[in-house]
Amino acid sequence: MLPFRHILPLGAIGLITACAPSPDAIAPVALGNAFASVTCAEANALLAAETQTLATLSAAQTGAATGDAIGVLLVGVPVSSLT
């Protein structure tokens, strides 16, 4: 059995790595030729819709990352991992 002084740092590492990343830290995914048959007008419409979706999801991810940072600071546990 590990002594308490070894368990605490291991638990801290687990808590730090469980925090939500910021939106700019999330890597993009390659789609290949998924949009090869899309016209320019359709591409513009899709871009406008996805730009709005990206803004909404980025705001939610930023909120989760901020909440995790505050949770770790105050409670010692990332808040998003509790839900």
C-alpha cells in the first residue's frame, strides 16, 4: 500500500488532467472530400450556420474550462467532472 504522501500527488495529477480544455486547444478533425459535391452557395450557407454553432459551442467550452479552473482552485475538484 502506498503511503499517504504518495497518494496525494497522484490524486492531484488526476484532478489537473481532468479539467476541460479551452476551445483553441481542441484539435480540428479532417473531413477529407466530404464537401466535394457542395456548390458555392450551399457552402456559404453551411459556413454561416457552422460559424454560429462554433460560437455557441466555444462559449460553452470556455465556461466549462473557467468553471473547472475555479473549482480546482476553491474545492480541489474540476466541477465538470462532477456532473
